[in-house]
Amino acid sequence: MPQLFGSARPPARALTLTLARHTENGVAVQHDCSVASPRTAARVVAALRGHTGRVNCVRWVRRRDGASETELISGGSDKQLILWELNGTGKWNNQLVKSIPLKGHAEAVCAVDAVYQSDEPDSNLLVASAASDSTVRIWSRHGSEAKCIEILQFGNGFVMDVCLSFLPGSSVPILACGGDDCKIHLFIQQNDQFQRTLILPGHEDWIRGVEWAACGEELFLASCAQDCLIRIWKVCAKSKELPETEDDSIRLKENVFTVKDTVTTYAITLESVLAGHENWVYAVHWQPSFSKDGSMQQPMRILSASMDKTVIIWEPDKESGVWLEQVRVGEVGGNTLGFSDCHFSPDGSMIIAHAFHGALHLWKQAAVNKKEWTPEVVISGHFNSVEDVKWDPEGEFIISVGSDQTTRLFAPWKRKEHTEVTWHEIARPQVHGYDMRCLAMIGRFQFVSGADEKVLRVFRAPKNFIENFSNITGIAMEKLCSHQSSDLPEGATVPALGLSNKAVFEGDMAVRPAEDEETFNSISNQYPEIYFQPLILTAPPPEDHLLQNTLWPEIQKLYGHGYEIFCVACNNSNTVVASACKASKKEHAAIILWSTSSWKKLQSLSFHNLTVTQLAFSPNDKFLLAVSRDRNWSLWRKQDSSESGPVFSCCAYTDKNTAVHSRIIWSCDWTPDSKYFVTGSRDKKVIIWGQCDLSEATEGNMLDSVKPCSTVLDVGDSVTAVSISHVLTPDGRYIVAVGLESGKIILYTWKQSGQEPALADWTLCVEMGDSRSHALAVKRLCWRHHAGRAGHNDQNSSEWLQLASCGADHCVKIFNVNRFAL
């Protein structure tokens, strides 16, 4: 199944829900994108496609007896909810039994909750949803039919969170709504209608989270808000009136209400106010520990997440009953904004949190010291559109860049105790201040990247990364290190107010002596410029280390473009880099060539009138291909270098008279023998171009001889990415991967027969289903240069190929392709 290297609350996932557990692989195409939990390997088992807008909230459907959840409810910016029911066979796979859309809201859905009204198999399901149309809708689902049974109006206010439960000792539903009026609204279902029964004041800012928990004959409500506080409320059945006492003891104010159907009086009181966070508290959750009757077992515990970059576990003191902070975990430094959500594992031994910058954090409780929590390996990835992805020349890892302003490196993790290989983010070489757009590998451990700035930046791997890469992937250091490795810096850091990664050498990492309080209060000592610390890793690093200890030093800046960098490419001999920027005029659409030895500008290639969208060097390094927004491509041939002559000259192109594509050409690639190249366009067409042998053609005859060598392949949707495998099928056909704007990925094979394009030269091999494709546009496709699977010691390595893809849905995916099955 696919690894979604991407991370549901703001920032929410786009259009797709993902579930992670074990699964089996396919036959012709499989996803080699597993992730590891602390206890077992995990995989994405289903990508639930149904929303047409961003998914804002998702909640498992709770059962009153605490049984395992098999359904979930989601809400999105497409104004609808979807109830997903997974198959009940006990085996997790991609087959959905049903998905029921619930439509009615006029604006985006921002919060949902659902609970069964009884333990009976045919019990009604009660769903509450809040949206930015200032309403909360109550839905009832019985069997496969669902309908809205009530609409609760909140005027001009907005409800931020909702939670359903049942009054103690009864089956009467109670709904808590927390909103922007700083109050908690309680609704009780009476006479089949939810009636506003109480309004609980106390918070002084927007309420972000509410959650119920049953404990014996009492019901507790936890609420959190932007006033940095958490409030705990207790609901219990009120006993018979006791006579008034005349003592002066302090009593908490009781809010009393009576339920007509049960003729029972209930009292709700404020149990405690928890003050410990220093910024907005975005989420609060109870530990989901259940007894046989469905009530919570002792000890009661609360988990809260805040914008102050911490997650806190709260628990009442055994003697006094006062709620106290027991554990505090979180991030140290970095460019983060704090946490937006958090959850306990069912047994309370692990906690997971979702940060505002998209990352998941996982901590596990130590076996001996119960107050010690250590970070664990967890799913990691981009939190915005992923714009480009590349394999390293040896095919041992991939690097991707995205609009989340980061460059991330993923590699297979080989553990001695497990035969399964799982992929993880093991470094974040660049954390930038601009959205990233493109990158190109320059050899094994060096790359150049471009962003929404006029500068190209070149990075080289530090010594600490190479050592940890060897430990994690199991590749011997002798195979990774060159004779110059001793001169490499240990790591890198970003100076205050800077964008450039500064190299950190061994002498820069002096251990700071213990300071007294007066010395520590000095700003320069609290925030030293050099905060990189070398790590000895045998497992993928947690988020904290990724943020500040896995940067690569920046070794060069390349100036010359007039606008934001859009595409970059490096030749196979790693001697020349070509780049282009956004352009609306011919003077800015020029391609610049750079020397990787001197980092000087070699040449400016001017031809196109609008932005060059992709560049590709031929495998033999004799040609450079450029495709553009102006609907044309240009082919540049390498000349014998001389002091006066140009390095590359234009030898073929299309113009308004010879162009075949009628819309923007987004992507291009070469066949491994450098005979043909492929172009893909917004006009839904894929075309193979070339002549008998470009390498033997002369400059004089190429202009008219480079023509379409294939039939025009219409794939039915805008083509945003194309890539040709360096390994052919057993019968000698080229393998072409095509990515579409809809997110779908299609594999074709092509082979020219005769001098003219054959009528059936394209063969459709695999069309990815919704669960395997991207949810939004495919941004880039890239085949591994060698046969085999990274991290695997395949006996029949020639059987498998690997294809990396990235998309606007924040995901990076790796597919295993059996070339003998194509």
C-alpha cells in the first residue's frame, strides 16, 4: 500500500483519508511504502476517496461497550460528511463495504462526532456535525439510510467542536458544543428533540475542544480554549434534597436540570481548572480505557495539546484528588507553531500528537520510569504540495521538495530483527523561507534546489548524515565514503534571521559548561547560534531531530535569474546544471547553464517566450530538452567545447506552424538510449519524438527530421508528469509512466515499428485505482535508474522496478512494478 509521506485538523489533509495497518501487496504493481510503529511494521491499508474538498475532521465511531471501531465519519470543505464502513471480516484491506454521504450543510464542516445509541447490532447511529454555516446538524443512521433529524441554530456564532454522550445511568443523549462565544452549550434529547438545557460560562476565549468521559455513575466533560486553560466539569444524578446546613464551608455552584423522560434531576459542577499551558489549547482528550460496562476505569487521565509546543498529561492526585500535571513532552526549537491535536493509545502507553506544521509526533512510556516518555518512529512527510522528487544516482534514497518550504530525504530502514523494509524520512536537508519548486541530484550526496526566489542553492551531505545513513540502511561506510569524507563538516545550522545553512565543524561543537541561573538568563546563552548536535542513529530520527540536527550545509548560491526558479536539471556526468525561472517575456525565459566545478555561468540559452516548465538532459549528455508554457519544445545539442564557441546550440524545435501540442507542455523525459523523448501536455496528449538516431544526426538535418515517432496518445485528462524507465520490458518495449491532473497514474509501454508511427504502438498496462493514485494533481514522476528495490536484497533483482511519484495532495509514493507482468 502507498506510504503517504504527508500528514487531520489544521492543516488538514486534502481530499483523502488514510488508514495504517498491515496489508498484502499486489502482483503487477505494489506500493513499497510501509511505515513502522514501535511494535510492528505498519502500512497504509486504504485511501478513502469521496470528498471533493479538503478533509477538515475525522472521528472513529464509538461504541458504548468500548468495542473496536469499524466505522469512521469525516467532514470536509465540500460541505458534506461521509460515513465510512470498513468490511467486518477482521482483515483490513482496500475494499469498502459502503460509504454514505450526508449532505445538507451550506458551508465547510469543521467538527464531527458519532456514537451508537445502544449495544444492539441494529442500533441507531447518532451523528453530530458543526459547520461554518453557524449550525449543528443531528443525523440518524439506521442500516444504510441516513438523514438529518434536526438543525441547531447558533445565530452568527460558530461551533468549533462537538461531542456526544449519554447521561449517567440512562440512554438519553447529551451533546456538548463549544464555540466562539466562549461558552459550552449543552443539549439534551427530550421528546425526540435536542433542547438547549444549559450554558456553561467560564472560558474567556474561543473554545477549541470538548470531550465526554463516563466514569461509573458520573459523567465528566473536559473543555479547552484559547484562554490557555482546561476546564473539567462533572455531571451526576442529584440525590434527594438534603436539609440546608449552617456551616460556612465553600460550595461549588451547581447547575441543576431535569430530564422529563426519566424524571431524574442532574447536577453539573465545575470540577477543576487546569492551568499549565502558555498558549492556546487546541485539543483535550481522555484516555480511552473501558471496563466491561463501557465506563472509564481509574485512573482518569487527560491529554492536552497546545500552541506552546507542548503536550501535557494530567491526572488527579491519589490523596487529594487535585488535578496535576504529570508529564510534559513536546518540541525543542524549530520553526513550528505548536500542536493542533493529540490522542492516547488505548492502553495509555503511547501518545501521538499532530503539529501545526503537519508532522506527527509519537512518544512511548518507559517500562520502568512511568514518567519518562521517549520519542518513537512515526509517519513523516510534507504538509503541502510536493513539487518535485528525485532518486539518487545509486537508487538508495529519494529526495523531495514541497510548498511547505522543506527538502526531505526518504530511505529504506533495514532492521536486523525484521525482514521487512520500511521507508522513512531520515533527514531534512533544507528548511527554507520560500516555497520549494524543484531539485536535481549532483552525484550521490549533493543536490541543487530552486524555490520562489531568484537564487539556486547547492547542498552537500555532512559527515554525520553519511554515518547515520549507513546505520539505518545497512550500507557499509566503505561504499559511501570517498577519500574526501574526512574534510566534510559534521552538520549544519541556520543562523538567526538567516536562510542559508551554515556548516558546523567538529571544533564548533564545544560542550557548554553548566551555567548558574544568572548566566543562563543571558539571551546569548539561552539561544546559542550553534545548536547542532551530532547524532548516532540506528533508527529514523524523530521530528525534533529532523528539524534541527539533519540539515545539510549550503556550499554555493547561483545568481542570475530574474524571477522565481521553476525548474532545474543536472546532466548524468554531473558537470553541468541547467535552470530556468518563471517568465512572461522571452528575455526572462532563457535557460542558464552552470558549471559544477567552478559554479560559474556557462551560457544562456534563449528561445522560449514563456516559462520553461521542465528540463531534461539525454542519458548520453549530448542533448538538452526544454518544454514550455508557450506550447513548444526546444532541443539543444552539445558542441565541442572551445573558448569562443557556445556549449549548447539549438538544433530542433517546434513553433506555431509545427507544434502538435495545443496547450502548456508540463513534462518531458528521454528514453534510456537517447533516441527518443516524450512530452506530456495539458491538452491530454502524450507524444514520443525523435528520428532514427539523434546521436548520429548532424546539426544541419535535425531541424526538420525530429518528428513524432508515435501516435498521439490521448489519456483523457491533463498530463502533468511523464517519465520513462531506464530498464525496458523483457521484449524490448519502453515503459512510460504518465501522471494526470486528477491524480491518476497510468503505465504504458511503447515500441516503434517501421518508419511511420504504428497504429497500435501504445499498450496500456496498468491504470492505478483511486486507492493507489494521488488525490490531487501528480507533480512529478521519477523511475529508479536501476532494476531492483531499494533496501532489498532481491534474488531476482531484474524482476522489479521502482517508480517514485509526488503530488499536490502532500504525498510521496513509491510503487514496485513487476516488469515481467507488463
